[in-house]
Amino acid sequence: MEPKMNSVFWLFIVVGSTWSTGEGVALKLDQALLTLYNHLPQEGQLFSTSACCYKCQSQLLLTVGPGFPDSPSNASVSISTHCVLNLEFFVAGGNSCSWSELYGDHGWYSVSVQTWLTGQNESGLFCTSRKDREPQDSSIPLLVALAIFVAAILLYVLRLHGSKLRCIQDCYHLFQHKCFPRLFNRASEPHLPNHVSTEEPRKKRLLSLDTFRGLSLTLMVFVNYGGGGYWFFEHAPWNGLTVADLVMPWFVFILGTSVALAFHIMWRKGVKNVQLFRKVAWRTGVLIAIGVLFLNYGPADGPLSWSWARIPGVLQRLGFTYFAVAMMQIALGVTDIQMYQVGTWWAPLSDVVLYWQEWLIIIGLEILWLCLTFLLPIPGCPRGYLGPGGIGDDGKYFNCTGGAAAYIDKLILGENHLYHFPSCKELYKTTQPFDPEGILGTINSIVMAFFGLQAGKIILMYRTKPWSVLKRFLIWSVLLGLISAILTLGTQNEGFIPVNKNLWSLSFVTTTSCFSFILLALLYYIIDVKGWWSGCPFIFPGMNSILVYVGHSLLGSYFPFSWEMKSPTSHAEPLAQDLLGTAIWVFVAFLLFRKNVFLKI
């Protein structure tokens, strides 16, 4: 049992830590203050390892000079509050003490290091911890925002059930016919003409897809603006998933679904494949040009220089992915899929069998990704390395960040044209550039879009049978989920192929595709089948996605989307800023929708 310390000594610690905070370490978001008091006559060193850092070397956190039993030396350092920290204090001679703790945001903590006798005139170290100031509850701003959102939903429900309150009626008067017409007025629900067979698909826009796109874009704007400074609205450092990691794959999935629906409509209108190719080539070129030339730098960077311009990017990957999937549809797509739904033994699997050639291409691409990832020799690195490098894997492969994916990008594009601030840089102390939108990952981006294309084919084939659509979506989600479970062994880091957004690993594609099928099925049922919701307000940015994406990228650093914060150490103001900036873009999309203005390329 550790000896107890008297109250006078702890008063000294509290005063000392207060002085250290005021004069020394400045805390940022998700940081705490740790003050170490050394009562030993030797200098000591404190090492730390984050529990979120997989197989990482311990890092020197601070050094504290020699002290005395009645007059300890002290040193303070800011520490992360994201994950549990494993801490160990060493002094000359090999003596040490260790502890693990998850520290609270902006809390003040003190640790006193003293000597005590262990028996037979041998001495050891004991470390006594104390909390000097209670940490902030960083979840309060998020809970307040959530409460406001829930309150808005409750007001809507009250209005829906015929509330007599005048104020609620006034609040919903503007939106009831625009956002929720099928719920407020059942008479507004469209009906098929008498001469149209109920067996034919309804010729109406798939609102659930626009809503899915708008929801993804709204979330993208929010996380790009900072997500209120919360770690779960940032990309995972390496393996694993956060909310921010879902946005890009959702977009890619939606892209594939949109290709299936759009091409089906154009083929029915008699558009030739040559015209489709011209449209695809133009759209691809514009997306890549915007990504490389327009969104590659900020006003503070000065004129764009090709010597440092980043070649890969979000729009560039979307452009290449769109081109690959669209070309498969042009070359191998079936223009009249309705005729294959009955009369053959493979009719229940027609959404797969009809496109066997496309499936062969996708399987070939995945084999190519697997071969390059696991078999390509990389100078100075082991084959098949999927780690972050840096201090990960005990520092054995410090310069191997990203394995084959990074090697191919450096070989073809050059280091100066890659992203130099990957999400693993801070936690794993990496020094190598790594681009999360690189060449090798684009192969699996095409695979992801193909799963979205598959969703579009299912919708087209079973448009008049919603339960068949939902059933097939469920089957695909279960199948992809099982593949993910096998590849990852149900773990974050120990599987055959971990879920990794930076690499766009195969398990990342299957996992996020599983989520995409589930979410699209839910929206399809609520919006297109039951008509309980029209998708407002997310449907508005979903119908003007290019404008909102480019606009928020270019204007994000200007007022009113951002401003100089008075309290950057609290999540409240960053969250309010990011929510306001996101809401403004949703409102802009709503105004453009009212004016029937849509930016298309």
C-alpha cells in the first residue's frame, strides 16, 4: 500500500501546479495538464505510450530535475485526453514506477514521485496521483446541440398531430409544403395516370438517393470545418473508423448508384453511347481540373506552383472512379433490363448474372490491388506492409508509411505532389508524405462505386417491388459484413486486412459498403416507399452537391463560416462555428432550389 501524504504537502502541489499552468503550458482542445513532482536526488524522465497507438515505442514526455524530500522539483506538460495513456517514470539505476489513466479535458493532475523501502535495505519508487482541478465535460456542447435538434423534431411531431399552438403553426408554415408535403397533405401524393400499368416503374426522381447524397455532403462540410474539435469527427489516425471516415465512401457508393439510374434514363431517351462517352469524358475532365487547379491551394499560398501542387485529391478520385464505372456501363451495360426479370432460371439473380463481364473486371481489379499491396517489393520495407511506419511496430519500419500504396505514389507522382499531413503524422510521429487519395486506393474506390452501381441495378429491376429491393439490399449488407468480419477477424489491428481509410483497404470497402446498403435501404423505405419524409433539408445540398462542395472548400476560412474565437479551449464555440457554417450551406442550397438553380457539369 502506498503511504498517505499530509494535506500541507498536497496544498503545496496544488499551488505549484496552478503556478505552472499560468506561467508555462498552454492547453488546447482535448488536452490536460500533468505536473510531475520529483522528491528524489536524481533526475527523472517520464515516458508515455498512447493506447490508441498500435505497437508504438514509448516517447519521452518530459524530464524533471533532482529534488529533495521536502522541496521537490517539478515540471509540467500538456497531455492528450483522446485515449488512455500508459506512463512510466525512470531514474538512474533502473528504478521506475508506472501507471495508466484516461485524463479529462482541461483537468489539472499532479503526480508525486518518492522513494520507499521494499525490505532488506532495498528501495523502490512509488508514484502518487492527485486531481488538482476537475476536467471539463466536453460532451455538454454536443448534448446541447443534440437537444436543440431533438426539440426541432418534437415541434415537427406536435405540428404533425394537429397542435393548436399558433407559434408552432407559424414556424412550420414556410416548410410544410416544401419539405414534408406527403406527410402534411396526403392529397399531394402523386398518382399514376390511369393508362399506365402498375407493373411499370414510376417515372419519378429517387428522392432517397438525393437525400443520401445531401446527408453525406452535409456531414462532409461539418467535418471539413472541424467537427467542433471532437476527435470522432476527425479521420482515424490509421486503422479503424470514425464518423469522418464514412463520408467519402458514401459519396463513391452514391456515385455508382447515380450512374446506373442516369444511364438507364438516357438510354430510354435514345441517347447513343458515343454521346454518353463525350459526356463522361467532359465530366471527368472538369472534376479533375477543379480538384488539381482550383482547390489545390488557398489565398495565403500565393500563385499555384506546379513544383508543389498536390496531384491526388477528393475530386480527382471521384473523377477517375466515375470514368471507370461509366465506361463499364457504356461498354457492357444492359439497356433493357426489364425483359430479363422472368422466363429464365437465373431470373432471381439477374441483377448479377446479366453483368458477369463487369464482375470479371472488378474481380480482376481487386486481384491487382491484392498483388500490388502484398507482393510488390519495396526498398527498405517488408512486403505486404500495411502499417503507418513512424514509431508504430516498435519503430522497425519508420520510413515505410503506407507500404506499397505510398511507394507507387512516390514512384509515379513524386513526393512533392503528395499530401504531407496524413492523419497518422501526429500520433505515429511519421515524416513521410502519404496521400489518402493515391493511385492504389483508387482501385478499391472503383470497387466501392461498383457496389453502388449494383444497388442502382437492383432499384431499376425491382422498382415496382419495394420489398424485393429492401430484401436484396439486406442480403448484400449481410454478405459484405461477413466478408469484413473474416478479413478483420473482428478486431481493429489484428486481422488479415484491417479497416483502413488511408489505404482504402478491401475491408474498408466492404465495411462501408455494408453501411451504405443499410442506410440507403432505410432512406428508400422512409422516403420513396412510405412517403413519411421528403428528405428536407438534406435533399437540397444533395441536388447541388458540386456547388456546395466547391463553395465550402473555397470560402471556409472567411466570415461567416469562421471567425477568430474568443474561447478556443472549449468545444462550445468551435462546435457553434462549424454547425453555423454547415447550416449556411444547407440554406444556400435551399435558396438555389427555390430559384431552380442547379450547377451541373
